[in-house]
Amino acid sequence: MHCQLRVLLAVASALLVAACGDPGRPTVVSAADDAIAFQPYGETEVAVMAPDGTLLDLMPETVKADPWLERDKTISQVCGSWDLLPILLVSPDGLELGPPESDWLPAMSPDNQFAAIACFLDGDTVVVVDDLERAGNGVRDDWSRSGRAPGSDQVELKVVGTDWMTTGSQIMELSVNEGADWLPRWSPDGKHILFESNRDGNSDIYLVEFGGWPPRKLTGDGADDLWPAWSRDGHFVAFTSNQAGQSNIFTLPQIGEATPAGQPTGQRGYPIPWTK
């Protein structure tokens, strides 16, 4: 009983340090203690696992991002129109999710100073690719997640400061190509962005340094590699792949040590960002 209590106290202490910081020592967590949040297939509750796939009795953090007062106007201009146009959210599979709710935000940097947006201008509508879990209005017929299609091929990734309307800060183009690029994911330290792209004919995971170029391809196994996400502490990249014949979650180790196929976890579903 005393051993179990000590373990629970140690876990609680580690989570408190990770969330709040400890002024007396660096907040360094080893790769072995890292954690990955994911949505299991057929379940409604989020689960957490260790990088090897072992289920953990943890819950991912819920952090409320700062409101963005000029959200719609900024996104319209960043995605191609100086006029304020309606925004349509679309899933990576082309499901039309409708307009964003008032509290919706694209992928925000950890300090909430920058937004990463996957979008294109479709006539008088700004199309933004997002991964909201809600009912849609049918799948677009100009869409493909792992091959060429006239609509999805227009999706590009852009980063803009949330104060852009007042400061006119630079809009950064993270991708300019003939394929589709979406699901930008900020690293916990805000220095790198993961994203999914079908620029090579099937879906793969790419990494780009914030403010740097070019993107680096992390997977290349001939399978569809989808849903990239960082582990809680940034030691691992997780993604869903059908390389083993069915969709399973795989992990890649720290940046610089990646292998094209990744390591299977034995868990089915798709990874999600640790903070939402």
C-alpha cells in the first residue's frame, strides 16, 4: 500500500512540475517517461499511452487558448482575400463541417502568439482544414487525402502572428506545392511544426522548423501515414499508418533519430495533440 502511495505521489509530482514548472530545478523529463494522447477507434474517451503503447492512467491537459478578436478577418486575408469572407471548415477527408464556432481556433503556438492555418480560397469562401469531431454535410467531390484532386491540392500551410491586423507582421508560407498540406502541429517548445502532406502521391508526415525551410520528410514507407501529433514532452512523433495492413499508431523517436517506418505501438486509433 505504501509503495502504491509513493508511486501515485511521484506521478502527481511529475505532472505538476510539467504543467507549472519548478523554480528550483530544470523541468527535464526523460523520453521513457513521455506520454502520447490518442483517440481509440470506436471509443469516445481519449486515452494516453507510453511511447511503446503501454496504456497509462493519465489524462491530457486542457488549455484554453487566448481569444482571437480579429480571427475571421485575419484568416480571410492570410488565405487569399482582402474582403471578409465566410469560413468553411473541412476535415482532412473532405467532410464539410460548416462554419467555425465563435470559440474555434486553428493550431495555436504554445505561447498563443502565432496561428498555423491550412487553407485556400474557393470562390467567395475561405476553406480551412481542421480536425473537429462533429457531423458534416457530405464529402467534397474535389477532394483526396492521399492523391491528387483539384480542391485539396490547393491547401497550403501558412503561419501568421495573432497581432497581424495591428502590426502587419510577416505571413510565413510553410508549404508551396501541388499537393495537400494540413494538420499543422506545434512542438511543445514552439520550435517545429509537424504536418501531413500527400505531395508525393500518398500521405506522409513532414517536419519544418518554425521560420526555417525546407520541410523534412519523416515517413516514407509507401503507406498512408496520417494524423501527426507530438508526445507530451516532445521526445516522440506519433502518427497513424496502414503500413502493417490495418491502421495502427506508430511512433518515431527524437528528431534526428527517425526511421521511415516508425515503431508500432499495438494501439488502434489516431494521435491527438496533448493540449487542446
